Amino acid sequence: MTDQTDTAPGYDRGKVIREGIRDGIPIGLGYFVVAFSLGIAAKIAGLTPLEGFIASLLNNASAGEYAAFTLMAANASYVEMAIVTLITNARYLLMSTALSQRFSPKTGTLHRVLVGFDVTDELFGIAIARPGMVDPFYSYGAFIPALAGWSTGTALGIVMGNVLPGRAVSALSVALFGMFLAIIIPPARENRVVLGCVIVSFAASLLFSVVPLFASWSAGTRTIILTVVISSVAALLFPVSDDKLEQ
Amino acid sequence: MQHSIPIYIAVMSVVTLSVKILPLTLIRKPINNRFIRSFLYYVPYVTLAVMTFPAIVQATDAPVAGAVALVVGIVAAWNGASLFQVAAACCALVFVLELILV
């Protein structure tokens, strides 16, 4: 592994930032479309465009924000908001932990905080896909189109959501779920245990939404309980080998 | 009681940013507990799967359109379509199906 620091000979910080921007543009475009449908959920929860912009700037997290806006619409407690946000974003604990193993020991705390600020499935993916140590400046470049697309998309979804025809809103409302499928299905194809987890999760979620006892719980509570139970059982029955976690 | 949206946003932001920033900043060694590592490995897939179904079927005006979008989204992602392509395909499909169904 090479240690990429700004003092290394031949290192061109501007070039690295431009590479990050280039790789971040398709991500930002995809985020814009998905964030637009997230904005529709935010509008239902009563957020103004500015509030949606700020929420998305500080929480670049599709599932977490969608769950949070649903809770706001249901007038949930702040404690429930904190727990559901923690659970729906728990995967970033793993990604942030994985990134910590790919940082040069020389990288200072400020760079770690700034790179951590915008850990997402896609930005994490392109950062660790590069050889060697993670270069914070590559990530900063990628953050620019990603955050711009995500935040303005959310604000525009709030502004435009109610001027769009009903059938357009209905169609856009599945964009988020499409994004979730694009995240969970490729690993499920590669790993039978993940595939099993997805199938069990679908079935259990359906069961919990129709059985009266469980259906009376909030969607957030059902998500927490199912996630903890199914992931724990999977971890006990099928502990993951270390080399798999490095991927 | 009615809750405040700015406080909601503050709570979710503090939690999200802590989750993203603290491990990267504080952990300088690998986590050795195999159960915790395995649990964290499975969490994203389980959470997203639970949130996707049956919600996708309930989100559309015609439940059949949402169900077809689910199947097509799975097939597209299985065959390597990008995040943007899967999301766009699901939207386009629901739009066209509901022109016929609704």
C-alpha cells in the first residue's frame, strides 16, 4: 500500500479532487432523482424546502431520512427518532469502521471527521475501490456533486411534490425502494446467507404488517425489532469470516 | 404533544453524524468480536429489505404496479443494473402501468 500524502513527490491535489468530482457526478445525478421522491415524503411530514435541504445536507442517508420523515409524520417521540435513525444507519458504523482501517496513521482527526461526514453506500464504495490508502481529497471532490444533488433534490421534491400530477408522484414514490433494491440485491446474488436474510426479512416484514398484534406497532418499531432479531440470528448461525468483512 | 421539526432534524443529524464520524475518528484498531462484526455485516441488508417490502406495494396508487416494480427492480439489480437504472426503471414501470390500471 502506498501512503498518499500531499508531501509525496508527484502528488497533484487538484487532479485528485477533479477525479473525485468526475466519479461523484453520476452518483449526484442518481441522488437527485431519489432525493426528489424523498422530498415528497418530507412534504407529507410537514418540512419546508429549507428544512428538507438542511436535513439532507446533514444526513446523506436515504433509508435513515425516509424512516425519520415517516416518524415525523406520525408525531413520534424524539427517543424513537434517535433509535430508528441509529438502526437504519447502523450499516455506516461498519463502513466508517472499515474506512478507519484504510486511513494512513498520519491522517489527522479533521480529515477523518470530514470524510466521515458524508459516508454513504456509494461514496464509501468508490473511496475503498481506489488502491492504497484512502485519499481525503478524492472524497471531498466526490462529495460536491453528491451533496448538491441530494440536498437540492430533497428541497425541490418538497416544492414540486404537490404541483406534480398524482400519477407522477405515485411513480416517483418507488424510486427510493428501487435504490434500496440496488443496494441489497447484488450482495444477495453473491452470498447465499445475505439472500436468505433478504427473503426472511421480506416475509417477516409482510407478516408483521398484517398480524394485528404487530401491525399496531409503528413502522419504525417493527423495523428496529426485525433488524435486531434477524441480524442477530444470522450472525449467530452464520458468523462472517474476516476476509469477507474486508471486502 | 406536537413535536418540533427543527428538533427532529437536530436529533436525526446528531445520531447520523455520530454513526458516520465516530468509528472513523476513534477506532484505530480492528474490531475483534466476531459476533459484532457479523451482526454489523448483516444489518444493512436486513434493514433495507424490511423497509422495502411490503412498503413498495403500499406506496403506489395501484398495488399491482408496486408489486411489478418490486419484481422488475430485483431482476434488474440481480443482472447488474446501476442504482440509478434500477430506481428509474421502477419509476417508469409504475408510471406506465398506472396509465393502464388507474
